[in-house]
Amino acid sequence: MTTTLQEDTQLEADKRSIVESEAAMPRTASRAAATTTSSRKTLHRIVLTGFMGAGKSTVGRLLAERLGWQFLDLDTLIEERTGLTIAQVIERDGEAAFRRLESQALATALGRKQVVLALGGGVAEILTNRLLLEQTPATLTVFLDAPFAVLVERCLQQENAAVRPFLADRARAEARYHRRLPHYARIARIRIDTTSLNADTTVAYLLDKIAQEKLVIQPVAGNLR
Ligand code: S3P
């Protein structure tokens, strides 16, 4: 991935702000309390990864609602920042430029707490992004998996879906899918085969897994339903 100096500097600053916000607490009772809760593996964010059509946004929205957390869609964040749709960004500036915006948006999004974050399908393919995800504390990454044919079918069923430029050429899309699978699997602690699940049953399955793994979710002001 090639980046300009200015973009690199922005990315580094974004990464630093994450590390600093985690380390900024004073050495007082509150820091001690944070240490105790972190040893019980408290989660501050849940990240959903997987290919286009995996259900990241639908499941993410529902999960956030269940937890009383904020839902964030990385593509939406990029669209807000650029004032363009993802398809327009890719058409105007090319894929490499889009990926740089995506990495910057990811660094910002990972600085938020009590958030469910839906990634774009290509995020896991970039090494910087994988490192960022792996190194951000209190972050659970979940891989929503399904066979390529199922994912394409789901995308085609979505009437009001955003235009997905990388789905148009089916053979290249399938190659992307196979190239990305090991990356999705490597960054995720939990993998869910969603082939025969809907959004509701996926969320139920995930909440069950989180409980089994003894991960602690902090509701916002007792919002947990
Ligand atoms: C992409 C997936 C899209 C979007 C962009 C590129 C990809 O997000 O980020 O069109 O490379 O797989 P969704 O996975 O949410 O469709």
C-alpha cells in the first residue's frame, strides 16, 4: 500500500490517539478499577468482518441495539468524511486511495468505546488494518462467514443496497473472496457460519458465544436488554 506523507502522518496520529486514550487514565483508583475489569476481559467494542453480503451492517445494527451501544458502519464514516458514495470515491480516486481513507476511518472508529463496528469487506486484506485491529485492546472481532454463492445471492436480494463496484466482475470478486478468507479467519476470535442464520439468530448465537468465553460487555447506563 502506498501512502502520501501527509496520510501516513494522519494515520500515525490516529493510531497514537487510540493507544493514548487507553493509557491516559491517571494512576488512581479508577486506573486500578480498569485493570481489574480488563482482567475479566471487558469489551469496549465489537467489530464485524467478512465479505460483502455477510450481513455485517444488519447484524451490527441489531447487536448494537441489543447492547445499547452505538452502531458504526465504516463505509458510512468514509461517505460522511468525503461527501461522496463509496462507488464515487472508487471511481474518482481508484481503489488504492479508497483503501487509504478506509485505514484512516478504521483508526478513528477504533478510538470509540461501547461501539459495534461493521467493516467493509476489504478491510482485512490490508496489513496495517489487521495490526490495528489486533493491537486495539478490549476489541472482539467476529467473522461472519458464508460460501461465496450465498453471499452474492444475498447482495443481489438487497434492493436498496449501495453500489458495490467490486462485485460487478464475478470471477474477480470470487478471487478476492478466497484471498481474504484466511485474513478474516486470522483476525477474528469468533467465526460464525451464517449460511442458515438470519440477523436475529446470528446475534443470539454471538451473545451466547460471548457469554461462554466469559467476555464482559458494559451496557451504557444499564441499557443491556
Ligand atoms: C468492499 C466492500 C464494501 C465497500 C466497498 C469495497 C470490498 O463494503 O467497502 O464497496 O472490497 O469488499 P461491504 O462489505 O459492507 O459491502
